[in-house]
Amino acid sequence: MSHLEVPNSVVKIERRAFYGMEYLNSIVIGAGVESIGNQAFWFSKRLAAVTFLGDAPKAENPFYKATPTIYRKPEAKGWGETFGGQPVKLISEKP
């Protein structure tokens, strides 16, 4: 599976939820997600894009051996220049 969508009804992405998903290229995370557990995307080596539809969630070290670009909506709150050590850009900058 190369693309996943987490629905708006999900509030938390659990620890190691997508750990080692080698073929995952992109994921869209619904606006309801408030927290992301430790190691959620570790070793998802092909993960290139994570798109958030809501405000910045709390996160515990979500990426390792995964280097995605993070995309967000312009009106979303709580975002900085990076998230989990990865660059954050607006959805409009998505290739």
C-alpha cells in the first residue's frame, strides 16, 4: 500500500502504528488527530509526504529513517518550521 488516509474521526495515532511500512509513500492525516505516538512512522523509508488537515498534533519522536515533507493548511494552528525534525510546508506548495 503506497497511500493511506486517516479519517477525521481518529484522535490518536498509536505508537508504532505505521512502523516499518516500507511501501508507504504518502499519508493524509485527518483534522481530528491530536497526538501521534512514539515511533509511529519509524522505518517507513519511502514516506515522502505527510499531509495534515488540522492543527499540529502532539508528537513523540514519530520519524526515524523516514524523511517526509510535512504539509499543512494555512489556517492550521500550532505549526512551526519543522515537525518531528522534518520540514513543514503549506499544502499549496505540494508538488
